[in-house]
Amino acid sequence: MTASLSLTTYAAQPLMGGKPTSLVVLLHGLGANGEDLLGLSELWEAMMPNTEFAAPDAPEPCDMAPMGFQWFSLAERTEAAMLAGARAAAPLLDAYLDELLNFHQLPDSKLALVGFSQGTMMALQVGLRRKYPPAAILGYSGVLLGGPGFDGDAFAGSITARPPVLLIHGTHDSVLPFAAMAAAEATLKAAGVPVETSTRPGVGHSIDQQGAFDGGTFLARSLGHIVT
């Protein structure tokens, strides 16, 4: 764990040692912390042996639980409130990514964002609006905020980057609806973002083994690794 960056960060160093040639940043969900997703590095490091995995704590203590952190409050769960929260948190996360890339002297093309739940909201909010596109965005059990139906046709004009996106969602998610994945896919495709989806039958608000494997394969290929 390091507090030297603007966000306290848990990290897994490259399996091969030495300086990383790519970065995967993992953004946790509501009430968790950076450690929550870092275990994915143990599943993915063999696919991306020269990659560092960085998992920051969100900036705010969770206001709905005695422990953990949040990117923004979900006390009010209207889309307007969530979009406002994500927009308010975005500059801090955007600056953190710049800081991390500068520290490792790597370009955005060697950065991939991974989110779970609220972390997916942030990965999409920030990753699609970076000055330079990241290599990929992987979102588990999340929602795309501010699409048609809320913001009219403004979504396509609001984004500045169109990296490949993979969305993975369980059919039995009782926290964020499974239908959110199809809605996000349609919005992203209409805006010219290359997007794939993966349905996980019977899975709730979590990441199962197959979903983790599919996500790792997508990241590795996006970052230029050969996956057999």
C-alpha cells in the first residue's frame, strides 16, 4: 500500500519484475476499498506478466456503511444524482491517472481501466473523456450514466475518447439491473465506441470465475499481450 500518490493505492508489481510496460487500474465499488479488486491480479498476471495492477481507495468515506469508501454518495439513487456525483468525482480520478502514468513514464495507450459497480460508473465516466484514450475499459456489474433518455443526444458529444469496452453483468444482479448492460451497449455503439458484452447466467452482483477469465483475456489483448 502506498499513500505517496494522491489516492491511497494498493498495488501488485509485474510478475516478471522490473519496470511495468503497462498499467491496469482497478476501481472498487461502494463501501469497499482498493484491496477489494486487487485479487484479480493473481488471476491475470500470467496473461500480462509485465503489467502493474494499481487499486486506489476512493476519495470519500462511505456514507452508507461503517467502513469502506465511495467515489460519490449513493444516498440518492436517481440517475441525475448519480451523474452529478460521477461528474464531481471525475477530475480527481482523471488527475490520479495522469499522476500514475507520469510516475511510470507510460502513455495512455498502456493504461486499462477496470471497474466494479460504482467503479464501472467511474471507469466509463472518466475513461471515455480522457484527453488520450486508454487501451481498454472493462466494466463489471455497472451502469453507464447520462445516456439517451436522460441527457437526450448529448452523450456522443460529451465523450472525447473511444477505447474498446467490455461490459460483463450477471443475470441475477439484485443491486444494479442486468438490463443496464444492454442499455449501455446500445448507447456506446450509437456513439461510435467499440463495445462487447458478456452475460453471466445465474450470477448476482459479483465477478465469477468465467467473467474474470473473459475480462483478463480482453485486457491482455487490448494491452498487446499474446493470449493463447
